[in-house]
Amino acid sequence: MTFDETVSVPAGGVTLAGDLNVPEHARGVVVFAHGSGSSRHSPRNRGVAEYLHANELGTLLMDLLTEDEDRVDEVTREHRFDIGLLGGRVVAAVDWLGTHPATARLRPHLFGASTGSAAALVAAAERPEQVGSVVSRGGRPDLAGDALGRVRAPVLLVVGGHDAQVLELNRQAAERLTAPCHLHVIPGATHLFPESGALDQVALAARDWFLAPGKPPHGEEGPQCAP
């Protein structure tokens, strides 16, 4: 039976809104950590989530900030780069999934975009026994800092081939990862993957990684972080 509801996730004294979708026969559940200035309504993340649903993976798309915090952040931008705060809230989501009847039996995985990638990696470092794998889409894993060396879950870094600055930052972060990892470059894609078919390639690579953590997508060699 499919579970599809708006939920409230407790996180360190605040409550965060989320959308939890768990298809019948789900093989895992993916927590989405959105990027700076975004929310659980991100059309890119929702597009990836729909593809994962069709491939027996549940998803939790959640806001990492409260409505009040989001209003402040729109002016000051003080929260969107607070990786400690955001990472702690992803940890809270992982813990909460372990108590929810629809997901308690499922292994959690993490999908981070932009600064949300760093938050996902911080959470993976804090919950090494729970988190099954991590996928970063156009992310800033470098912002995870010292947490990179404590991550144990396999990490897939997905970057657009024409997103030169972020690609270099991902390469630098990859050098600090000790977990199995793979850098998957999508040729011709830019930062938000707006090019025709680019986001579909992200979704396919993420699905493959979540269902077989550590096995590079599309038969690429690995696991490795240098293409």
C-alpha cells in the first residue's frame, strides 16, 4: 500500500514540513536536502523524486527551515550556508524516519542539491550506521568540511560538465572522502541541469546508486572519484 502524506518532522525544538511518499514494495527511502533559497517544492527535486517512486524508492522532501527562518533568510541569507544547522535537521529527518510506521523498516539514503549536499554529507557522517548512500546533484560537498573524512556511506557526486567551478570544488571534496565514491559528469550540462534530458540522467544515476550503493551508474568503472 502506498503512503503519501504531508508530515511534520521534529528537529531540535522546531517542526519542519515535509512530503512523504512511500510506494508499495519500497526498497529504501530517500531524504532530499534542497539547496540554498529552495524548498521542498523544488521542481527539479520533485522530478527526481517521481522517478524514484516509479523505481520502488520512497522519498521525503522537506523544508530545512521554518517559515519564520525562511523569511529572515530571504533578507539576510544567514541560514542557507549554516551547514551545521541544516545538517542537524537532516539528521533529525533520518532519526524520524526510523520511528515512522511507513519507513521504520527501510534504509534511509540522502539526496542533496547545492548547499544541501553538504548538509546531507554532515548527516551521513553523524549517522554512519543508518545512512545507506548519498547522492549530490550540482552540490557543494566541500562545505561539509571535516565531516567528509567521517562519511562511511558510498557517495555519488553528479556534476554538469559545463559547471566548471562546481566541478572543481567537487574534485577537491572527493580527495577528502574516504568512503567509496564516484564522480559522475553529465556532458554539456550546466549547474541546474536545465538542458534537455540532463535531469533525466541525474534521476537515472541516483536511482542506480540508491539501489546498488557504490556501483557506478551506466557501467562506468569505479568506485572512484576521478573521472
